[in-house]
Amino acid sequence: MCSWQINLSQKFSGYEKIPQLLAIGVGKKDELDAETIRRAAGKAGKMLAALNANTVGFLLTPLLNKATETDLGQVLVEGLTLGAYEFNAYKKLEGNKAKAKSIKIICCDPEKLTSLKVLKIGKIRADGTNMARTLGNTPANDLKPKDLAEEAKKIAKQHKMECTVLEEKDMKKLGMGMLLGVSQGSREPAKLIILEYSHQKATQTVALVGKGVTFDSGGISLKPGKNMDEMKFDMCGAAAVLGTMKVIGQLNPKLNIIAVIPTTENLPGGEAQRPGDIVTAHNGKRVEILNTDAEGRLILGDALSYVVKEFKPDAVIDLATLTGAVITALGHLTTGAITNNDDLMEQVRKAGINSGDRVWQLPSFPEYGESIKGKYADLQNIGGGDSGTIVGGLFLEHFIDETPWVHLDIAGTSWNVKHVGYQPNSGATGVGVRLLVDLVQNWKTLK
């Protein structure tokens, strides 16, 4: 993986000595925007990472600057750093390739369109995204719930946050029967990770909740064997929240932020949860388990109920690789959203446009929720077979106690996204990190 070192120069000189010039087309002038430029920079980053160059440079011009409301320098450094990402920790490489590359970036800015501070912000945002990518790409034998907890502790130590890790005995006392039910089939104990960032000038609190199933076999409702290896990506919501907190610790937004990560494996062991079991959630609701592969909503439900009760946040955002149905609806280029608050949804939508992590709101009319009314309990964990993404989101709504909330289903956008310049050709994308960072940095009090 490349390590980028950033410098800023107001002078543009020495161009006659440039040994190589890389040109990336960006389309029509009147159609330029931040995402187009970010993607072009990402393509350049991929190409530059493959070269032996130790110094690269780019020139800022007013033409490109007018194309984006976001600082052009930030967008370009972000795209370059994202595009250069490689996951090769498990490959035996020859010679110098085995060592991390260090590339010096010189931003030529004769008209003072950006600043070194802004360039560094672009790199910080990309580094947080790349961290989430690496967590997602790490195989499940090396990334278990305890390992996610260790990552959270590192972030807390580096950035002076509070970190609490609840063990299964703690969850049992709190009545988290849904989360504990999912973890029953695994020898690896589940964890509930809480990271707290505080700002002395903050007047509001936002909670970020990320699904952390480090491997999802489906449990007793076993998934087909084909592509089951990809179920290591079922913790990409947790990865996004951890990457976001790493960025937040460096940018210091004027907001209190609570990150909560329920993390477990979902395996078909001898003690595994069975279809037909009924469990009691943290908020006291009884839930009938009809399909053990609909586990994400169970662990998120307990986490959402916990954070709402204990921290009383002004808003909650959850991210989860929740349903395959969202891919049918939106493909791999857009994240699906369910919400109970239009004002919060609009802030999330705008953050998606600014960051490139685009979001599309799905309907959530009450009639969709009829299919999860339980036959033998208050709720059941799956519906009638259609509108799966909406039904999954409406299940979660039972655990947020009317707190303004947006659920982001990232199952389609978390890995193997094609035709986006700064995304890897395969593997985790780190989706959600830059969206959440934009959201909290530009936070506005809800109406």
C-alpha cells in the first residue's frame, strides 16, 4: 500500500524536466463536479501506484476549481490516495514490492486555490476509508470480534476517546437476547464496542451504529457455498464506523459522537440458534426467529435500543450489509436508506452527494411492516419474501424509540464495486466513512 507525503508549492517550475506526464480525461467542462474529479484522480492514483516514481505532482487551475464546492485540493488528494490503495498483506512479493511505497505528492498551486491544511484533510479522509477497506478485506480467521475491539481501543488511545467493550456476561445482564442468540453458534464471544468522542463546544449528540458480523455462514439457515467467502465483508458497517472515528479524532468536529458496534460470528455450531426460537430483545420485545440468516437486524436492534436508552442521542445513523434485496433494487452504485425523519435524511443525502457515497431513500409506509408482526411473539425477524430491504429497515425502527434515525443498507456498495475510478478492482470499498465524516462536519440541528 502506498504512503503519500504531501507538499504544497505556489510556484510551477521545472516542467521541462518532467520525465513522464499522465493525462486523465474528465469529460465536458460544463458537466464537471467533485465526484468526476475524484474519480479521475483515483484512476491516476492506481496508475501511479504501479510505477516506480517516488515523486508526483499536479497543478491546480481555476477551471477545475469552479467545478466543485468542495476544495479542489482536498478532492484530488482524496482521489489519489483512494485510487492507490492495494491490499497485499497476504501476498509474498519480490524485492522492493514487499515494502510499502512512499510517494511524495507536490501540489502546484500558483493561484492559491487551496492550502496544505486542506490537502491533509483529503488524505486523512482517504486514510480512514482505506483503514475500513483493510478491515473488510482481512480474512475472518484473522479478524474476529475481539480484533475489532482491539482496533477500537487503538483509536481511542490515539485520539483521546473513551472506549468500553461489553462482554457476553454484560449483555446478558442488559437483556440483549437478540445479539446473544446470534453468537450462540460460535466459540468466539460476541462484543459490544462503544467509542465516545466528546467536544467541549458540542450541543448535540449523534450515534453511529455499525453491523459487525465478522463471518456470516447464515447459521442453521445455511447460505449456499458459492461466494460464501465474501461473507467476511459482513462487518463492513463496523469497519465504516471505526474508519469514521479515526477521521473524527483528527478533524475534531463540534459534536458529541457515540459509536456502537455489535460484533459476532454467525455459525451453525451445536449451540446455534434455531428457526422457531423466540428471544427477548434489550427493549423487552419478543422476537421469533424464522431465519437465522437474518441476523444483522437482530444484533443491530439490541445495539440501537442500548444506545438510545443509555445516551439519548439527538440522531442515530446505522450502517449494515443487511440485505441482498438492496442489490436487486439499486445495484452496486447506490446505498439504500430507510428513515423516520426527513430532515435527517436530507442531511445524509447531501453528505452522500458531497462524498461520492451516494444514497437513495426507499419508502417506509407502515403497510410494509405488517409482514414482520409475529405469529407467536411481538415480531418475527423476516417478512413475506418481497421488499426485503424495506422490511429489514422497518424491523430496526422498533428499537429506536422515535429518535430521528436513518438506516443505510450498504450490502451492494461495500465490496466489488466496478466502474468507479477510486474504488479497488476487487474487495472492500470503505463505503460510508467519507459520508459520515461529511455529515458530522456539516451537522445542522434538526428541525
